[in-house]
Amino acid sequence: MTWASEFYSGKPVIVVGGTSGIGLAIATAFRDAGAIVHATGATDAEVAAAPATGISFLKLDVRDTAAIDAFAATFGPVAALVDCAGVNLRAAEFTLDGFTTALDINLTGAMRLALAFRPKLAGGAILAMGSMFSFLGAPHAPAYAASKAGLVGLVKSLAVAFAKENIRVNALAPGWIETAMTEVPRANAARYAELSARMPLGRWGTPADIAPAALFLCSPLAAYITGAVLPIDGGYLVN
């Protein structure tokens, strides 16, 4: 992605939840564009399993405000903060403990990060990770859907609140992407085919389908875009 090198070469970029799946694809794309990438995982195991090739990986629990503040304090100006941290606890979300845990990670964690990195991001960008379930109900994961819908409101609110500091705030809304989070529906051949048939583009997405949009929205090419939520779903939502 040579076009991106013009914007990111030598620039610090933070990718929270960047040790696997969509987050890793985004972190790798920024690295390939010449950015100095710091990516985090929620556990020591996630960090240990990440492919440490030109990316600095470290542990960060987005439920831990003090840890986030300490992490942010280690940086000077940052070009982009990308938050890919998220969980889908499925049946456990029908308990209050599971519901509040998912909200704390998926939604409150995003606010913690935005507050901590706000002083570092003047002229930069925040990119949150929504979902098609920002716009749809999820009968098997109510907290996941609630948190992703709430994230849209948060993005729009912060886009206005941070605009005077020239901090743009946007989100991506991936559809059915082949990651560990979608392992359950992918394991069911009939369900996989049913979902594929609804997508006008006729296939599930991959993490590599998401990364270019992240590079674009965090770049000066998107200098007049803020408060936007971009679906990347093969047309799933419009069909």
C-alpha cells in the first residue's frame, strides 16, 4: 500500500486489540505503510502468540483505567488510535455479569482509550470498531449488539466534542468476517451458506478486507470525514 507510506512513515500508531484477526490485519497494514506500530492484547497469551515482526506487542486490559492512562503517558504525539478490542460472550450475555463485562470491554473501554489518548491526538484520528450489529439485533449476543450500537453514538458524540482539536473520530462496521469470533457460524455449513447467499458480493470477508479502510479513514485523505460509520460487509446490510 505505497499510497499510505506518504502519510504514515515514521508516525506512531496504536492498535488496541491488535494481536489477531481484524486488529492484527490493521496493525500489519500500518506497519507496511512505515508506521511505528504499538499493538496490544488483553492477555499474556495473546501477546505471546502474536507474530512479532516489526510491531511492538504488549498486554493491555481495556477495563483497567490506570493501565490505559499509564500506557498513554509513554507516548508523545500519536497519528492514530485504532480500537479493535472486543468480545462476544454469546449465552453469557444473558447474565448480568456477562452483559456488563461485554459492555465494559466493547463500549466503556473505547471511552477510556479516547480520554487517555485525547491529549496525544491533535491533528490525528480515532477509529473505533463497530459491527453490522451496530444496526441489527443479535438474539444470541444482546450485550454485543447493545455495545456496538452504543459505540455509534459514542463515535458521533466524540467527533463533535473533539473537532476543535482537529481530532477526527470514525468507525468501521464489519459484517461477517472470517475470524475466531465467527467460528461458531462458520462451523455450520448450512448457516455459512445461508449468510453467504444474503451478501450481494457472494462471500464472507477477511481481515484483509478491513485494513485498507482503516488506513484511509485515519489518513489525510479523509480529512473532511468525522462521525462516520463505514459498513464493510459485502452488501449484507442493504440486502
